[in-house]
Amino acid sequence: MLALAPAAWPQDQGLRILSVEPLLPGMPPAYLRVETDYPMDLENVAASLAVNGREAASASLGGGFGGGRRFADYAVAVGEPGRKTITVTLQAGKQRLTASKTIEFRSPGGAVFLDYADGEAVWQRPQVQVYVYFLHHPVLTVNGKTVTFQQVSDPENPGHAVLTITEGWQPGLNRLECKGTNNAGQEVVRNLNLFWMKDGKVKQGDTFSLFLGYMGSKSGPFYYLGKTGPALAPGPSRWGTAFFLEGGHWLRSREKMLREVKAQAPGHEVITILVKKHFLGGVEVDRKLHLQVLP
């Protein structure tokens, strides 16, 4: 359904909902992404989104322009799976445009770990958060032992919650498992490996992934591991996906650059992380980490 604006805005030139898709492709959706366009000369626009006639939590995802049209994308929380009528309303002064689209929102649900990439080394005692949506009866284990967790539900998005685990960690490699049942009655299992560098110490023979920095654009920044001493043997670099909550509600992802490192001999090391903030600039020290390799 497309509600007409005043006569100055013919129907074929008004607000249009171009598509409604999962916010993060390739995984069961927690939210939806709404792509719209509207006339170029509509300025200073305030947008609001509703689901089944009720105002819904939403966020702007940016936009652009071209061909006499402005483009704007929004994330919208639609709640539990089912039939949803999504309405976008734009207000610009006295001008008001509205467009609606009805879809069947399907999501079995899932769980993702926040902030950490799999295999990453951490220097402080781990406090790991798991974002769950439409996941029933979650059980968390650390190194094979069931642990308690704190649960904070998202009041603006029913069926979504953050679980926080602070116990059960041991120095060295830790394995966290989240298990539950999704809306389809299927068991969901997610695993995360973390290496805890307690007191900046590791054992000879340990292997871990060192976080260098977040991936930037083609212009930078670029991260490098500085020269290490005989106690450490650097391995290959790799990218690791880390999920995070933007604005406390919206599940997004970004890529971390990691470097595999093996503790090959006892001794003290100062690990230097270098950064080139722009491809036209020079390389500088980003940070230094102290590490003791024990026999």
C-alpha cells in the first residue's frame, strides 16, 4: 500500500519501499533492512517506522542519491516471526509521505558471540557476551562445565537478549559453548575459543591469535606486527569476524586482523603493534604488549 502525498507528489514520484531484506545476509535474521527512495527535493526529512500499526525501534543505515531520487536505508525491529506490515513515514515540514509493505518474517533464531573473533588472545579476565534471538532454554558451558550467566532482554525487540558470562575461565585456551533450541525446534550450538593471557604469561608451545586492529578502507588503516625476539614465532595473518551491538540494539559485524603466534622458547617479549593510518603516511607504533613465555 502506498499512501499518496499532497498533489505536488504524484504516486510514481513519492516514497517507495524498494526492498525488505535481512539486516545481516547469510545468517538467520534478527532484524530487517528496509530500503527506500523518495524525491530529491524533499529535504530535512524525519523518518519513523511502524510494524503492524505500532511504532517500532529503528535506525538509519545511511543512503545516497541519483536519478532525481534520494535513497535511505533503515534497520527495523519487527519482533517475533510472523506476518508483518512495515510502514515508513517521512515528514518534511508540512509534507508527509507514507509507504507500506507486507511480508512474512521468517527466522528460526540463533546466537552469536559479541566483540571477539574465534581464537583471539585476551589480556584481561574474559567477560564474554552472547547475543541470542528466538533461542529457547540457552545453556552455556566453559571448558565443558555449565556456568551461570546474566541475561538482559531488549525491551524494544521481543525475543532478543544479551547473555554475559564472567566465570569458569582458566589461563590459556578456553572453549565457550552456547546451546539452545530455535523456533524450528532444532538444536543450535555455537562455539568460541579464547586464549586468556593471564598476567601476560603463556607456556612454551602455546599458539594464539593476536589482535592487530580492525580492517579499514583501501586507504587504511593498515596494521603490522613488529619484529619479535626468539621467544615467539609469528605465523600467518588472517581475518576474523567480530559481531557487535550498534547503539545497544543493532547486530552488526566488522573484520579484525589477527596474527597467529607461537610461544617457542622461554623468555620475555615486548610485542609491538605498528599502524599505518593512511597509505600516504608513515608507520608508527600503535601499542606495546609485554609477554612472558614460561617453560
